[in-house]
Amino acid sequence: MKNNVTKINNTKTNVWYRTLLFVYNMLDMVAESIDKLVEQQAMNSFYYSSNFSDNDVMTVAEKIIALSERKVRLINIKVATDNSLEECPVELAQLLIEHYIDNDICEDVAKRHNMVLRTFYRKLQKAEGEFANNMIEKGYTEERIREEFKEDRWVIDIYKKFLSKCFREEVHLLEQEQELC
């Protein structure tokens, strides 16, 4: 089923996909919060005073529609994430779930799976690539994910932390290579 999709295996390009896995558990809470905001908007619209207030029918309807669209986007991303994890080989999906979604440290996950740390990192990188490819097949490219979360500063902040960590790791590897020369 893998058709003409650019394969992603580079750790640096998986930053958005790591971010998705990391925020996965929070997506339900955000969706529930959106429901409460929609209810609050609807209840507050009862106190509408004039056609030029923030509470006129059109303004309230536009706010509710925008919130509902945001919730649909989050649910679609969560479903695509679920499906992409299910399409990964079981062992690789389990590593992703334990490390990113359950937020377990690498050493603990490796130990639970009877792996040395080096093997764990190699398999984790492979798992990230598999997951990224599955998401891309569903239309969730890095550009689309960035667009979907452009209003969610908390997700952008997490992405930036992962990106920063990725660059620190790359700089460290470059320094090690220079020491060998």
C-alpha cells in the first residue's frame, strides 16, 4: 500500500511526528475544553445586547463554528495517529507509545524490552520513520500538521523543544566526528 510516498527516516524530519505522539494524550482534553467553550459561548449569547456587540448572533455563530472546526481537526489528527500506530509493526508501535505517549524514559523502555540502549535508539528511529510514513500516506505532511496546529501555541512550543533537542544532538554528533579526524 506504500505508493510513491517519500520515505522519511531522517531523525530531524520526524520532529512534527514526535510532537504529535507527545501531545496525543492531551488532544482529548483539548477537545473536551472546546465543548465547554462552545457551551459557554451559546449560554453567553443569551445576554445579547445589540447588533454591534461581541454577542450578536453572527459573531457567536462564527465563534462556535470556528471552535467546532478546531475540534474536528484535533479529532481527525488523533484518529490518523491511532491508525498510523496500528499500521506500524507491533514492536515498533509499542516503543513509540511507551516513549512518547506514556512519556517513559529511554532507559526504562529499553530495559522492559530487554534491549541495550543503542538497539533501542536504532529501533526507535525506525519506528519514527514508519509512523511518519504512515501519517504522510494519510495526508499529514509536516506542512499540513504545522497548518493544523498554527493556532495552538502549546503544541508549537513542544515542537520547538523537540526541534531544539534534535539540533543539539546533531551538533554533538558533528563534534564527535571532528574529534575523530
